[in-house]
Amino acid sequence: MRALLVALVAFLVLAAGAQAAGPPNAADLEAELVCPVCETTLDQSDAPVAQRMKAFIRVRIAAGDNEQEIKDALVAEFGSGVLATPPKRGFGLLAWLLPLGALVAGVITVVLLVQRWSGRRGPPDPERPLDPDLERRLDEELARFEG
Amino acid sequence: MAHRGRLVAQGVAVGLVALLFLLLVWALVTDAGGDLAEAAARGERPEAPDFTLERLDREGELTLSSLRGKAVVLNVWASWCLPCKEEAPFLEQVWREERARGLVVVGLDAKDFRKDARRFARRFDLTFPLVFDGPGDVAADRYGVTGFPETFVVDREGMVLEVFVGGITAAEDRARLRAAVNRALAT
């Protein structure tokens, strides 16, 4: 069983490596890049500049550029707004980390609130002594009831 | 202690809302988008937003305010834009005829490949200064350009006299541009 798992993981790692090493796919790139005029992804746009960018991508793929090189070349021409998702480095990393941070903060807040609410509704501490005045009144009431 | 903590949290929340409000006001105040054309149409003379951009026709950069004292025709174009092709020879003609009087035509190429822009300039034999605004930030954010081409006539004091939205291809538009250039040169 263990050997099977190791073989499966090795296969997945090798398959992922083989995919990353291959030439980039034009359709994938077109879905990850934005037309600077109509501001939709290239695969959704027929604007003249989008067509020109698609042709550029195909030429660069044929020339042997990898995905990052093609994206970098387009960012050098049109700016970082051409990327459909912010880069996972530098300032762009914030866009990825902030939602995660907000999620963690939300979970912590919910946990704290639940703890606070359940603490309020918990059973009274049996060890805690009653107020002497209250205890005296309670005894009197009980005595009167029993008497 | 808990009361003090709550007060601090409330203070932080109010501060954040105030900050967001100030950011909104700042964005609205500094956004020239569309206002230039409207103000020029009302006969006002809004200041042409300054910029420094990479040159396409030679090495280095060009700063608009460095042209103060000259009249400027700022033409926003792109190589893939059809009306830009139609008006380019006319703008070159105006530049050649009026440069001795102190006119500078500046071509601002936006949302384009540098290589395509240079090819366009060679094809139409453009000899006026060309600058590159690939992301289109200067064109869109400072000049409020929403389509291509747009042309701004700026006087010698750096004020926008007239804005042309769309290609300057019709005879009446060309006459209007020449009149605006004459007004700009006369300041």
C-alpha cells in the first residue's frame, strides 16, 4: 500500500514537471491576459489590439519563449494591468495574502465570539458561595414553607 | 479596561471610514477624465496635465511642460486605430507648415506595441515627436481619453483651448483644428 502511494506521488510530480517544461498553451495565456482597450480577457475579445496581442503570443511561443517570458514582454509594453491576476510577488502578493488574512481574522473573531457567548450561558459554578444575605432569606422562606 | 478597548476599536473604525472618504474625495478631485473636453467646450482654458514619457522617435523622454512657450497639438493615437491612419498625414502636414511659427505636434501612442507604433510612424513618414504610453495611464487618467484618436490643442501657456474627439478627417474638423492652432500660436 505504501509503495503504491509513493509510486502515485512520484507519477504526479513527474507529470506536473513534464507539463511545466512543455511549451505554453496559447489558449491558457489568452485566458490569463487582459485586452487593454476592452478590459476583458483576450480570449473574450476581438478588439484590434487584442488580435495583435494574440498574434504576438503565438509568435513568441513559436520562438520558444516560456509563459513567464511572454507575460513579461506584454507587461513591458502595456503595464501590469494586462495581467488578469496580480503577480504573486512584490506588491501584487498583497492581493493574494489580504483575503487569506481576512479569512483567518474572521475565523478567529467567530471562535472568540462563540467562546464568549457559550461562557455567558454556562452552568453556575457550584463552588461559588451564595451571598450571605440571600442565603439567610432563602433559609427563612424555606422554613416558612416547611412550617 | 474592556470599555477602553471598545473605545479604541471604535476610534480605529471611524478613522478607517474617514480615510476611505478622504481617498474618494482625492480621487474625484484629481481625476481630470472627461473634464478637459467639457471645460474646453465651455470656453474655459483648463491646464493641460503634465507628463513625462519615453520617446519613440529617439532616445530619452519628453516632458510636456518643457514645451511651455510653444503651442502644442497633442494627438493621442494607436497603430491599430483606423481613424488614426486617416488623420496622421494631415497632422504631419500641419506640423511641417506651422513649426516655424512655434507649433509642436506631439503624438502620444497608447495601448500599443512600440514596434507597431514605430512602423506606423515610418509608414506615414511622421517626423514630429512621438511618446509612448503603453498602459494608457496618461491618456486615460490625466486626459480622460476613452477612445482613439483624441487631439488636444494647447496654447503657449500650457492651457487646453480645444479638444477633438475622434479622427480629424472631415474638412470642417480640419478647418477647426487650424483655427485652434492659430489661436494657440497667438497666445
